[in-house]
Amino acid sequence: MKSLSVFTICFCFIAAVSAKRDIKIDLAYRLLVKQVVKQGGKIEPKSDCEPTCPAGTFLNQIPNHNFSSNGCGSYNINIDFSLLNMTEFNDCCDVHDFCYEICSETKKNCDTSFDKCLLGHCDQWAIESNWNSFQKLTCTSVVKLMVLAVENLGCTAYKSSKENACFCQ
């Protein structure tokens, strides 16, 4: 909750985003904070999410498995970043969902790749749109909230994805 108040303070100083590409990062931040507040700011403690197989068996991909994605969201939280001119964030979310379904990938690896994908777009937009430091901070704050959510609330989604895509053999 302390991190949330730091993000809120930083948000107060955000300047308007450059007209070059009207990325609505300030609105993305407000929507994410609103969703966190709506959930009561509750964060589950981290737990061991990795599926286990009986001794002598290993997790294998279900043959012809159709990978799926639900966009940027879970647990009745969903933000369509294309409406904010941030479609690339949706792409990062899709890749993250697919990663959860790859039997050889760990949750930590998927979440780390997700973080790098999102931050890479913040860096790119900052250069393309000549953002000031507060705009860049807002983007990285959005990323921190999203990564915090998948790290702390994503265990059930991760396990469910593994159950739907993998089997022990």
C-alpha cells in the first residue's frame, strides 16, 4: 500500500503527453489504481505456484494445444490498452498469457519477461514522444502495478493455465 501512495504522489505531477502519439499513460495509471482500490487493495501473499508431477513423471505439453489469452486482465480486472493508444501493452499481456501455458516455463520467467516487455515499450514511447521525466515515471509506475498484480495475484491463473495446457507423463 505504501508503493501505491508513492505512485499517487507521482501522478499529481504528470504533464500532458506529447501530441506526436497520444499515448494516454495518465489515464492508464488512473484506471489501474482504480482497479486496485476496487479490489480493496488486497494482495495475496506469494506462494509456490509451480505445478508438481508424481515422482518419475514430468510436465508435458498437451498435443495440439490451442494457446489462449484473455488480454490484460484477470479476476474481473481488464484494461484494453488499445483504447489508450497503447496496443503494445496488450501484446505483452497476450505473450504473458501464452507463456503461462508453456509447460517448460516457470511463473517467474514469464513474469520477468512480461516486465521487460512492458518497460521496453515505456522506453520506446519516451524516446518517440519526447516524454519528460514525469511521463516516463508514470509509464514505469503503470508497469510496476501490472507486474505487482501478476506476481502477487497471478498464481491461480498460472496454475489454471498449466492444468489446461500440460499433463504429467
